[in-house]
Amino acid sequence: MSESHPPYGGQQPDPNVAPWGTPPGSPVGQPAYGQPQQGFPGQPGYPPQFGAPLPPPPPPKSNKGLMIGLGIGAAVMAVLVVCGGTIGYFALSGDDDDPAPIASSSSGVPAPTGDAQNSSAPQPVDPQPNNNNAVTARNSSDMSAVCEGSPILNAAPYTSAKGAKIYTFSNSPDRPSSWVTKSVGYNKPYYARSTDWDEVSVVGCLQYVEGSEGAGKKCDYKGSDDKKVTIDYVSSRYTLTFHNARTGEKIADGGTINAPAVRCPSFVSYNKLTLKSYARPDDGALELALEKFTG
């Protein structure tokens, strides 16, 4: 059986159909040494059927370089963030420790420091007493320390007796070191309420005179157990002195104030061992002495 070939210029093979056999003119067997091998269509080394040869397919891309670059960039950013945060922290914390700027004059003389400026500040009208026993009052009762020899550091300064606010305190024969408030003249200019202790500049001290006890007056009372109790209500005398509350020094003498025991009071506090109660200084005599002092 003979084969028929189309004439030159006749029907060409379909480019979309791959040939099943070896193309005409192709050498059979292994190529010579140094020559490229031929393979099947679509494989490397197989020549294209028509047109210019196709470029070889690009090598597969590798993400290894990209991942390394991203890792280095992240590390650099982390270092920058840490360094930036540390620098910012020291910059912010350093503001509190920076000394205040000191201004300088045009003559080149440095401005005075805070200590030099404070030394020229106005001093209080009355200097504080150089006394280790001086105390700071917190309420009206603390002002009684003046009668024990302790000045009050935060008392109002004393200028004159006229218009001064006064507190008076007294002790008793059975409690000579205990000073209690003795208030009179509630409508007088010298009177100060217990909440106005910081306005007081004068303290009056009523001190019991030793050996001034009089004959006791017998007064009958009913005790807490409903039993009858007879008390000796004792009279005595006191001396009044006026002191500068801020310095503790004595300003004037107020004279002698009696503590009469003429009538039995409706209520008394007494010593359970001696069954004695001491009369308090007379309100009228004390008020008169205060008016005379502030006159």
C-alpha cells in the first residue's frame, strides 16, 4: 500500500492537533553529543511547530526572601518602639526633677534663690516665744496650757487689753493641775465662743490660794443608790492674772476672786473619800474684773 502526500502548497496539518508520530526529517535515535535533546510537545527541548520558539517557563518564585525581609523589618520596628518608649519615659519623668529656671539680670548678677527671697519676707507682728514648752492649740481647751506656763504658738497676737478676746480658766483645791473653763459676760465684747479660740489673745488664770479654805457648809443630797449623803461645801479664794496667750507673759493682775459657799447648790460634784465639794469662783466678781481689765 502506497502513501500519498499532498502537493506543495496543499493542505497543511492542523496546528491545534499534535502529531502522533515523529515529524518528517527528524533524526531517529539519540541526538549527537552536545546537541539538545528533543522530546514531546510541551516539554523542554521540543521545538515549536510554528512561529518563533517560546521562551522557557519562569522558575517558580520563592517566598523565602520575602519572609526574611518582613522578619527583619518587624524586628527593626520593635527595637524602634522600645527605644522610643524608653526615651519618651525618661523625657517625661525628667520634667519633675528639672530645677526651676533661674532668671538672670542684664548686669550679669544671678537672681536670688528661694532661700534669699524668703529671708526678705515680712515677719509676724509678735515673734514666737523661744520656749520649749510652747504648744499649738487645736481647740478652746488647749488654751488652758497658758496657766501651766506654756505659750500658745498659734494664738491671736496681743496688741492691747481694749477689744481683746479673753478665755478664763480655774483650778480647784483637790485638782490643782486641772484647769477648767470659767465663762462669764456672754454679751460682752471680750467674750469668745469655744469655736472662736483662734481669736483669743488673752488668757485669765484663776488659781486657788493655798490655805484659804473656809468652814464647810453641810449640804444633804441623795446619792446614786438613793441613800442620803451629807457633803461639806467649802468656800475659798482665788487670784486672777491676765496673760498674753501667744507669749505666756503676765500682762496684769486681776485681784482676788472669792468662791463663796453660802447656799447649797442644786447640783455638786464631790470627793467620795473626803465628802468635800469646793465652791466655784464668783461669776459677778470675775465679770467685774474682766470689764476693768478691758475698760
